[in-house]
Amino acid sequence: MQATSCVFVYCIFSFAFTSVHGTAKKPKFSWLHPISRNSTDIKEVLRSPFKLKLKTIGPFLAAHKYFAVDPRQIRGKVQRKGGLHKHFPNPRIMLMDPSVSQACEDTEIACINEIYKIALASKSVWQITGKERVANRSDYWPFKSELEIFRYRATAAYYMCWFTELKSSILRFVDDEASGCLDSLSKTVESGGRRVVDFRSQYGGNQSNWVSLWTCAYLWFCPDPCYGKSSKGDVKDEMSAPKDQLNPCMSLKNKACTWKEGDNIDFEDLTRNRFNISCDCASEKSGYIWSNRFSLCVDQDECYDQVAQCPEDKICRNTIGAYDCSCRRGHRLDDKEGICVRSPLFKGSLDKVRLRGEKKESNLPAWIKFLEKILG
């Protein structure tokens, strides 16, 4: 009986999802999936140990996000720049930590286990883990230099933020599991006792326009390109958040800035800081949308975005702030019928061309065949 239980538990914790950039994970043990899906108890058995690990990994990587500086030498100059709460390292980490990459490319669970192993041994979170024996080690322990721990945590943040965007169920926090997910951050070595105040970290699993079940994961692992950029990551309340002077939507009447959850699943784009956010351009100008490329409101091409609603006999033509549904070339609108009909001018010209080629239809020039095809 004991051996059977061990095998069952081993299988439960071996449940994993394969990592493919930009695509959702697939279970390695397909027979286990319906069991875990239909049993709340088994779901909790699967998630609970990782929730405990995440509460160690979270502060370990959040300390990098809020307090670390970039120690790399770029073009002969040492960076020493912070601001990782606003964006990932810029330029991006080209040579990622191999131990993190290998584990995270395997499965989410392997990724969490790898980062947890290092976090548990690190000096950074010793006050959280209670590992007093590392308290007198170097601040970079178990690494030998600031550059090594910077590269390790930057690589880990890439993957953990990506898993968050893919809506990994392991990273969900519900009810009171999520309350105060940044509270222990002040206990990290890097913080020097400084507290990061973000009202979203106290949401307690209650979803709203400001938070979701993945809010803690976002606060731990992902930069915030919207709020807290000029206050070192502090976001005190809903009223003050949009007033951040570095808020991309600051120039608009509605200053609300939104990280578009689920629209940042391209791993390469994440590492390059190509984030998809949204500002309310429509209330400013009808038919305008936010451009992340240009960081301003631009005219939406409803035709290209395939949101225009045109009848089958008409084609979409984009206009500034709107679009038109027009008849195809060679056709005109019949006012009585309200439909597009072939224009008499084009019809007569085409008939003459057809008469000339009646003897040998197969020898019609290619341009005539093309003209017949597009004009019906």
C-alpha cells in the first residue's frame, strides 16, 4: 500500500507541461490530466508545494526587479543602471544562464525547482528561509560575483514572466494565498529594509480591473511598463497610479494604462521589452488605437484588422478615424436595389474584348483573363 501511494504521489508531482515558445504547455502524462481536472483535492495536492516554493522564489526574483542594478559592461562602459521594475535588462541578456534555460525549456515544474534550489541557498532571502548559516556569506552567494547572480535572475525572470503570461495554473493565487505577496520583500538583503508599496499586492485573490489571479506572479516576475516607473515601483492606490509622470498614457484624458494579459506570450518580444499595453485612445479620437511601436494614438485600419463589417459585394476601404464599404472597381451602387452592379462603361468595353477573342478563347491575352476574373 505504501509503495502504491509513493508511485501515485511521484506521478502527481511528475505532472508537467512541455515548453514551446508562444504555445501552451501539453501534459506529459495524458492519463493524469482528466484526474487532476476532475478532482479539486488532487489539484491542491499538485499546486500547494509549489505555492510554498513560489513564496521563496517570488521575493528572490522581486529583489532583482526592484533593487538590482545592471553590472554589465556595454561598449566599454559599466552600466550600473537600475529600473528593472520598468523593463527587463536593456540591452537584453544574450547569453542566458544555461542551468535556468535548460530547466525552464523542459517544464514549468523543473524551472520552479531549479530556481527554488538556488533561492533556498542564497543569502538574498536568508531571513525568509531561515538559513542563518549563509548570513555571513557574500551578498552574491551562492554565486561568485554580482554579474553571475544578475544573469541568473534575469534569465529566471524572463521565463517566469513568460509562464505568467501563458496563464500557468501553478502560478495562480486565489483567496488569501495572494494577500501581501510583496510583504516579505523588505527582508531581502538587496532591499536594505526598504518596503515596496503596491496596493495590488494586497488583493487577496479578488479579481477586479486592477488585479487577476496572476497578479502576484506579475508583481514578482514581470516589469510594469505602466505604473510606478517614477516612484521606484511604488504604486500606492488607484487614484495616484495613473498620475505617474512616466505613465505612457499620461497625455490622454483617460490616463488608465493596461498591461494586456495574454497578449505578451512571444518569448523573444518579452526579452526585447516589446510589451503590449493599451491606452484609451477611442475616447480621445474615434477610430484611433494605441500603438506600442510609436507610443501614441494612431488611426486604426479596420480593414487590415478585420473588424470592419461590409457586405459580401463590397470591399473595405480605410479612412481616417473610420472606414467605408465601397463597390469593387468596375461596379457601381444601384440606388434602387442598394447593391453593387457592374458599371455599363466597363461592361461594354469588356464585351468588345470578348467578341474579338471568340474564335480562339484559349488564346486570350493573360491581362484580359485577369480582367474578366476580377470583374466577374
